[in-house]
Amino acid sequence: MKNGHSNKKRRKKARKALLLFLKKLKKSCGGFNKADEWYKFLKDNLEPVLKEFSPDLSEEAAKKIEEGKKLIDTSRDGINQACKNLGKNVEGVIKNLPKSSGLASGVLGTFIIGAVAIGAAAAILNAIAVPVVIKNRGCSTLYPTVYLPFKIPGLSLPDQPILNGESATAKVPPVTFTVNGSGNNINLQAFSMNLNFNLGEGASDLIFNGQSLLNTSTTVNLKSEAGHELIVSCN
């Protein structure tokens, strides 16, 4: 049996995985025409999450998710109502799972959340999205999750976890901000925003366009180029 610290870490990962699933679910609701499409979506997107994290979910949480999967009505309207119901149930489960205080496996959140928060503070409307290729170099699975109750123009995060050795593309608002790195602590500044993050256990470097953001001060201008690269490196 895992100790308490290990259990909490896994429950945090379960939360991130369910957030990614919820994002895909909300995008898909309204697009299911047949029961087969619904069940295939669940098999491809929800079942892998449950297979990995079911031991970390409470009996009540597992029951809520199972109830949400059921189709009472196999008509198009019935399927898409089930989709909405499952979304509500998954949101309820997520609320009872612990949030990450650090961003260990989701260390890229240091960069993405900063861009999101600053973009929101600057009220960027109709922003031209800038692609940022996120690469996982030696880290455990990265879950690029930012759960917001509102939509930010120009922001689109990967739908899938990023495994060690793999990459995915995010699109973020074309903002400019200053990054100050000290050890594993990152500070982002722009306008009146001053945000602090910790890269978390295992993270050794955060490299933007070939330049380390640690132990230095860097001005990041996302609109300076057509695309960018962010490497998350771990020991």
C-alpha cells in the first residue's frame, strides 16, 4: 500500500488527468449522433484515466463517473444530455481532489499559467495565438491543465498528457513579460502582475527558445517570432 504522501501525489495527478478529459468532453458535447460514438469516445478518453487512477478515487467518486456514463436515451439529444451530465459529475469529482501546490509533473504550468494570467489582466481581445511547442525531456508525465471559469482569446492547451520524450503544441496570447529564475523558483512580471511559481520536485531546467530561464532574468516576447519552443527538463 502507498504511503499518505504518495497517495496525495497520485490524487493530484488524477485531478489533472480528469481535467484534461473534461476539456475534451466539453468540446465534444453536442456532436454525438449515435450510441456507438459515445461509447467509443469513453473507451478512448475516459477508460485509460480510470484504469490508471481508479485506486486513487473514492467509491463515491467512481460511482458518480459510472452513473454519468450511462445512456438512458440513445437518441442524439439523449446522448448529448448524458454528455452534459457526465461533465457535471466529473467536475464534482475534480473539486474533491487535491490541487497541486507545486507544478512538479505539470511544471510547464509555470510558463503557461503566467501567460494566461497576464493575458487576462491585459484584457487581450481577439489575440493572434502564438504556438509554443512543449517538450518533455526526462520528466514524468506532464499534464498541461489550466482550469478557468472563463475563456481567454488566443489560449489553447494540448488535450493529451505529454509523456517523457514527447511534445505537444499550446497556443497562447502574444504577450511580453519578464521571467526571473532563482533556483527552482520562477517569478513572472508584466503590467501590474507579479506571479511566483515553484517548478517542483525533479525539475532541473525550463528552457525557452534554447535559453534557460533559471538563475537569470529574461524578457519573453511571445509575439517576436511565429513560434516558440519550451523544454521542461528533469533529472
